[in-house]
Amino acid sequence: MTLVLTAHGSADPRSSAVVHAIAGRIRRLREDLDVRVAFCEKNAPSLPDVLGSLTAPAVVAPLLLADAYHARVDIPGMISASGASVEQASVLGEDSALLTVLRHRLSETGVSADDSDVGVLVVAVGSSNPVANARTETVARLLRAGTRWTGTRVGFATGPAANLAEASMRLSATGARRIVIAPWFLAHGVITDRVSEFASAHGHVMAEPLGSHNLVAATVLDRYDAVLAARIAA
């Protein structure tokens, strides 16, 4: 069985570098698994090309945080058009392992769970799908559990619900004297650069994206294993 790790793609080389680094971690965690990297756009190899090269059944594992357009329309459309024997795994979503990585990124900025003067602004890509946005908003609540922070909020950097400035002001209104931005992104790119400019302009500290981490790789493998388990159960 082949795992096709599929990312959206970006003109920013930092993004594809993280995708390949995660693929490398998956290979080290599961040495007998054939892992291939593919992109929906802007990078090579493209998902259609990778699907066309397959000679055995495969699982397409979206390296996506939100269950939105790319996971629901783009990737299924490419799979259908390919005619390949492929099943699609679920997106990474609001997995507890990814929240652990996000907490680690915050700790790298000096933030502690005991800091009662801190407000954390989780910044994510917005979607035109309100259900996807609602799921993303749960990240703030889950992240705050067990801390003494004054508050957490999700701010969307893009999309019809874009609201970074408003989310920042609402967080300040909770009494936060320090606001730290936690990017709900897998890698740096054009959008995170804009968020970094926003952070600098408002005096906020910004953590690193999730990046290449064994827990990210393990979450991808969880989604892959779920597909195999469902196939056996059927």
C-alpha cells in the first residue's frame, strides 16, 4: 500500500520543504511504507501525476488542517478523474497531538500555562464553509484547557470571516496584558508573513507554525491507518 501525502502547494519554498520533511518523518516512523509527496497546485509533483504513476492501491492523506474546499472538492475531484484505486483519508483536523505541538511552539516563545496575564490568539486560514470555521474555533477552547491564561480566541487571516484585528481587540478586553499569536498553520508562507507583520504592528509575540514534527507525522499515519481499518472491517 502507498501513502500519498498531499498538500495544497505554495509558491513559498518554505511550505514544500516542510511537506517533504514530514514525509521523511513518516518514512522513519513506518519504514516499510511507500510514502510519496504530491501537491494540488503550485508545486511538483502534482497529485494527478502521482496518481497516474501508481501501480498499486493507495491512500491519499491530505496534509490539511481544515475539512474545507480542498479536502471536499479539489482532492476528491483529482482522485475521481485519475481512475486510480485510491481512497482518501480524513484531514488532520483538531487532533490532540497537533494541539500538543501548538503548546510546544507557544512554550518556545516563553509562554507558560501558568501565565495569568497572557491571551493566546490562534490564527488560522478562514473558509467559506462555516462548519469548517466552527471546527477550527474549537482549537482555542481546547488549547486553553488546564492553563491560567486570561483567554484564547481564534482569528481568521483569510476568507469571508477574516477578523484578526477584531479578535485581537476582544482578547485584550478579557484583561490580557500580553497577546501571543499561535499560528494554526503547518508551515510558513505568504499568509503567515502577513500575520507576522500584523503581530509586529500590534506588539504581539508570534510563535512558529506546527512545522515538521513527529506528532504531525504520527497524526498522518493515524488517518492512514483509519482507512486501512475501515477497509478490513468492511
